[in-house]
Amino acid sequence: MRGFSWARTALRTRATPRRPRAAAPGSTPHAGIELYAEVFAAAGALEHLEGFASRHGAQFYRLPVNTESVTLTESPWSVPEEIAFGPDRLVPLRAGATVAWKLA
């Protein structure tokens, strides 16, 4: 699969105050495509993930399609509770939970 899609990168650290009406806490750079794979698999639409993640956005914006690729495997792994980020700690989306897909 080639990449075009993006992950939510509005990072929230343990020290970041929560604001009312703000987006849910957590960031996804640690597992963006893996989380997309879970959603597409649950919807029975895994065959559409590659187009969503790599081709449709590039075509819409008339950009060249990325020539590099990644491979996902259905292999459960646990999301860490925190990720080091300089002197602080990031709280990843689904911290402590299991994600069914991972990059091979």
C-alpha cells in the first residue's frame, strides 16, 4: 500500500491541559494506518483501504501517487500507555488497548 492519508497529529502530552469542546485526547502518529485498517476491516471494506490511504487523495489534488509502499499484517499489539516526547510524555490514542493490525 502506498501512502497519502494522514493521521491526527494534534499532540496531547500529560502536561497539556484539556479544554472544553476540544477534540478527544490522544494522537495517532504511532498507528495511523493500523487504526484505519481496523475500521475498514470492521466495515468489511478492507479492499478499499489502499485507495483511501494512497490513491484517492493524490488523484483529487492532482498529485503524483506515492511510489513507496507499506505492508500491513493482522497481528495484534498493545499500544503503550505513553510515548516519550522530549522532556514530556505523549498519550497515544487507544493507550493500553490492543490494535489488530501492524506494519510488517
